[in-house]
Amino acid sequence: MSSGTPQSPGTPFPGSAPSSASTGQQTATVLVVEDEPTIATAIAQRLSAEGWRVEVARDGLSGVDAAARLRPDLVVLDVMLPGIDGLEVTRRIQAEQPVPILMLTARDDETDMLVGLGVGADDYMTKPFSMRELVARIKALLRRVDRAAQAAAATPADPPMIMGDVTVDRAQRRVYRGGDEVHLTPTEFELLVMLAGSPKTVLTRERLLAEVWDWADASGTRTVDSHIKALRRKLGPDLIRTVHGVGYAFEPPAL
Ligand code: CA
């Protein structure tokens, strides 16, 4: 993930390519999908000034095409787009390759709606937002991806976690339930590993946010909820218990 040149297309976490010289953040490629020209230009200028390679797409289909062509390290995605909307863009991009997506919404209630749907975005920001905050969140997301890639490279022999009919293969970053592979986004995978690593233990939203997202911001707890929802949808409703007002606990399935 450390260079803009994918070493093995289609393999987003190349365990055989540990980054050494670069932290990944300076050379990262960011795809911005935004139809409002002033916002798109402002974001592109600011991100370029941070040293990232930036490409802008102005509608949903171009965004999907650009993601397939560029294999960006991160996507900043407006939810309201001409053609296909940000939800569909997220589905299509994530089906091709897991990539962190920071979604831009017009209103807080729109964010709530998206969180409720459990779409596969990694973080959400409501317009208007400060460019400073946008940059901080992008850095946090890129740090996390980099860390995950390094962890995967450093510990290739991590044994699979086997809990009932659930298997989490950390070395291969694959998850299975009842023998079938379940495709998770990078964030969903990290969240599952974190929860499954302490079974039957309540982890607070704040702790999950700090550890998985590297972003300690209270408003981000809704992002945690949305990812829990996505995990339940993909893995079944029985694995993660909600402890109201506190957080979540992993419940190993019965054998
Ligand atoms: Ca828009």
C-alpha cells in the first residue's frame, strides 16, 4: 500500500510487499468522486498540497471506472451523485477491491440513514466540513491501512482464529462462516478481529473507534455502529451482542 504502483493487482494487502522506505502517506493515491465542481476542486487542491496523488471523478460511473483503473489507496466519495449514487458506487468499488472509503453527506440525518443501512464506507463527514478535518481523517485511515499491511507482513504465521463455525484467517485476511467465505471490507475485518480477540468481553465504542479507526472523535461512534450492522448482515445476527449504552461483545457461536 506504500506506493502508487500496485505490485499485484487484485491483491489489496500484499503480505509479500512490506513497506519499508515510505509510510505510504506521502505517495498515496486518493480518488475524489464529487459532482460539485467547487467542492471537488477545493478538495483536490488541498489533498495535492498534502503530497497525495489526486484524481477527481464527477459522477458515479466514472468513479467506479477510475477506482478500477487507479486502484487508489483511499476514496473520498460524495453520496449524492448523478447516475448511480454513492451507495451503489461503494458496493461496486468494494466488490472489486477493498479500499477505505470516506463518504461525504449533505446532512447529519443522511449520515444516520447510511449508518442504518450499514453501507461499506469507513468514515463519514457531513458538509460543510473543514479541510483540516478532512485531511486528519484521511491520514488516520491511511495510517490504519498501512499498519494492517505491515502487521500482515510481519506476522504471516498468525494461526487462524476458529470459533465454532467461524474462521478468521488473519494471515490471508479471509473470513469463513459454515465453510463459506464472507467478504469483508478492511475496516470490517479489523473490527471483527478486535472483537473476536476478546470473546464475551464488552468493548466500548470509543475503544473500538480508537483502536480500529485510530480516530478518537465522539461523532465517529456512529461509524462503529454502521460497521457492526454490516458485520451482522454478512456473518449473521448472533455473533455480536449489543450492550446498550456501552458497546459490543463477541459471542462465539456454539459448536
Ligand atoms: Ca453531490
